[in-house]
Amino acid sequence: MGRSRAAWRKSSRSSGNGGNCVEVAELTSGIGLRDSKDPDGPKLVVSRDAFAALVADLKR
């Protein structure tokens, strides 16, 4: 899926944090990350493997 049609989502645990949220989307080129306060701003795209490693590290 291209970035313009990406289904961006944020964690259900992000409510009540003052709007400081990261959104993620599955893209054809990998996993997209962006600041929810600036949806038209820069996006970071990482490989699925890199995203899985990040999530695993965060869980530890």
C-alpha cells in the first residue's frame, strides 16, 4: 500500500498522554512511522524485520 492510501493507526494505550503519539502503517515498502500531531510531516519507513526487532526490544 502506498503512503497516500496507508491506514495509519496508533495504540489504544496512547490516550491521555497529551497527544504525544506515534502512528504506524503497513506499506508495500515496509512499516511507516509518523508523529500523530504532524500527519503531513516527515515519515520514517523501516523494514518489517527492523520494526519487529524494535517492538521486541521495547517489550523487554
